[in-house]
Amino acid sequence: MIIDVNTENFSEIVEKSYENVVVIDFWAAWCGPCRALKPILEKLANEYGFILAKVNTDENPDIAQEFGVHGIPDVRIIKDGKVVDKFVGALPESQVRQIISKYVKSKADEYIIQANNFIKSGDLQSAYDLYKRALSEYPQNRKLALEAAKVMIKLERFDEALDLLNSIKEYEKEYFTKAQSLKALIDFKKECIKDKFDNDLEMLYSQASCYALEENYEEALKLFLEIVKKDRNFKDDGARKSMVAIFNLLGEDNPLTKEYRKKLAMWLY
């Protein structure tokens, strides 16, 4: 719901925040960054279902003054009658989404929760079908694309997963690194399903790949590091690259990432 706010209906909009999250957008017609932010907020309002209250600061300076607005665009998030968050400036969609998602779940997020329930029960096909429907509704939702790709990889629908992951471009920094790491999961899956090996390193690599797919990352990292120690050039430096992919999946703050980055660096250098 998108509402133009003025002094007459402002108190009514604040009252609505007890039932639904209200996002107030302070803007003006002459403001270039406001025009850049406008379609992002409107898109997310439709996706998340929050109330987008637009306040033209030229026409409603008293409301802007009440909120202490000094520069625009200025966005305030109201819940239960109180400002719970804010930001100033035309942020990228990914950052706006991250802020808003702390206070309200989108339908896409609900799809992910439902799909995860299917996955936990072992029903990957239903999770896949749900993600296909969700992606048809939200084709540009990168979080949805990443989660869907994980299911496609588990179902060995590698081409579909690659199409999704390749659609995420390098400038989409929040998602690009994870997309590249998920491409590594495709290689893990291919290695994991092997049942014939020419040597012990191939067997270790396959086992490590299986651990990675099971999200038993500690055991995967142990085996990949063992391979690096035995033969750095095995599979074109594949074990080291696989460790880096796992680091990216876990994130830099994860204790396993910190521990095994250090171990890998000690061995290589």
C-alpha cells in the first residue's frame, strides 16, 4: 500500500503501524536521489506488503521538522508507533532490502521458509516446485535465486542451477560471491556421485565434496587441506579453490573460515 501523507492523515498512518510496518519516505520533486530511491521503495512495498507513506517535504515541512529531517531522501521505519530504524540517501536495493527485512518478511521469504520445511522432511521435489513458482513471481529476487539453486544442485539439475547463478552479475556484490561459491557446489555434487577412482586423492576429493554438500564443512575442509598438503596441483589446484569456495559460503566471520584460512596460509606460504 502506497499513501501520500499530509498533516491531515499523518496521525492515521502512524496508528496503522500497530497493525503493519510503515515506511515513511521523505522526498521532494527536485531531489534526484529521491527519484532514484522511489522505484526501489515501491517495488519492496509491493513485495513485502508494508505501508509506504510518502511525505513531500516541500508541501509538508512541519512533518519533516517533527522528525528532524535535514537531508533527503530520508526514510524512517515505524512499528507500533515508534521509529525503529532509518537511513538517509539513495541506497542500493540490496541494502534497503536488508534494512526492511529486519522488521517484515516478504512473500519471497515466506516461500524460502516453506521450501526449507520441505527440505527438512526430505521432499526436495516439492521444494523445487515451490521455488519455480516463487521465481516466476520474483525473478529478480537474488536471495530466492540462491536458495533455489541449492535445491536444483541437490536434484542434479545442474544446467538450471547454472542459469540462475549466471544471472547474478558481478556488480551485485552481496550475492555474486555466494553465486560463485554455489557453482563450486555443482562440482562437489559431480565429484560426490562418483563411484570409481583412479587413486587415493580422487577418493579423498570425492569424500570431501560429499561432506561439503552435507554442509559438514569442517570435515570437508580437513580433507581438502590434506589434499593440498599431498599434491597442490591435483585437479588444477582444485582442493585450494574448493576451500576458498567454502570460506565464501560460510562468510569471513565464521570460526571455521578463520581457522582454516590460517591453516591454509601456513601451509602454502
